[in-house]
Amino acid sequence: MLDWNNINTVLLDMDGTLLDLHFDSYFWQKYVPQRYAFTRGLDIPTAERLLAPIFKQHEGTLNWYCLDFWTRELDLDIAELKRDVAHLIAIKPGALEFLQRLRQLGKRCVLVTNAHQDSLALKLEHTRLDNHLDEIISAHQLGLPKEDPNFWGELQKHTAYTPQLTLLIDDNLHALRTAQQFGIKHLLAACHPDSQQPKHHTDEFVSFHEFEEITPVIDSQSIPR
Ligand SMILES: [Mg+2]
């Protein structure tokens, strides 16, 4: 399915791709409304009704991913609240084996995430994903989210990569589209970001459900000497 001979760099999304999106879904859809309701003496449906348009307004922007922004906007210590439910942070089945295999094959693995530094730090602390990656880049270092068409050019200033020889794996279709416009040749959509939700279907990009489906088979000749 993937032309591994013509891929030297793999850009990987974190939430919903390497990690189960259930943590983030639960946090924003259940835990934040609960805490928002509690601190304001509201019932949960009222809190949800008040929060929905605020969330909608910032979706797909860098603010959306910024814990400092939400801490100010909601007057809740978002980083602290994330720690309360950190036991839900989980690596997707087969993700570590996939990364190990790529590195055995000499592919450079770069995490490229919209996640805020604090959120990233918490997830690395709980998963030690950093042991399996060559580099980690947060969109907040670039000042642009992956949904911005200028993101991928800006990324080259932080880490050199050849778009023709690069694979992006992401569950965010907007990010895959801007990467495609920029010229990243190999694109793969993660179709099951949240283990507690149904799988997504996309005809727009080649997609996979389980890492096992896309893990390259190794033979003695494919290992670089
Ligand atoms: Mg994602």
C-alpha cells in the first residue's frame, strides 16, 4: 500500500493517531463541562449549552489547542484538570511496534502536533513516546496550526524534510489537505482516532484503522547497513 522505498521521513500526529483520542474527547466533552458547572453552581446540561458555542468559535485555530487560552477563557486550571484524568492517556495498539519498525528501516520519525507544550509534556510523561521518535515539534513553536496552509513550509525551517519523500499520518483531514496542497506526497488518514467511538470513513485519503495494517514487513535486505 505504501511506497516505503520512496519515503525517508514520517511525520506523525499525536492525538487520535499515535494516542487514543478518548482522553481528549472525555476531557473536553465530559470533564470540563462538569468542572465548569461545579465552579459556577450550574447543572451540567446548562454548562454544556454555554460551552458549545465557545468551543465552536475556536475550533481549528491555535487557541483551540492552547491550554493557557482555555485557562483564561473558562477560568479553570486546564493543565491541572488534565492531570486529574491522565490515567486515560493511552497509546494506540501497535503504534510503538510501528515506530520501532520504521526506525529499524532507517526512517526518520517526527511527531508534529497541534498540542500545546503542557499537554504534550503530560502525554510524553505518561507514554514515553519520546523514546521512539527522532524529533518532536509542537505547532505552538511555529505559531500556526497544521490546518494553516503556511504550516508545512514553516515546518521546514524547524526540521528539514523533502515533501516528495515524506509521509504524513494524521486523523485531521484539514491537516492532510493543507499538507497535500503544500506537496507532501504520501498521506495517510487514521480512521479510528477514538477507541470509544465508531470508525470514520474517508474516501479522500488512503486510510487505515489499525497500525498492524500499515507496519512494513521487514526482511534482512530492507535493514540499512
Ligand atoms: Mg489528531
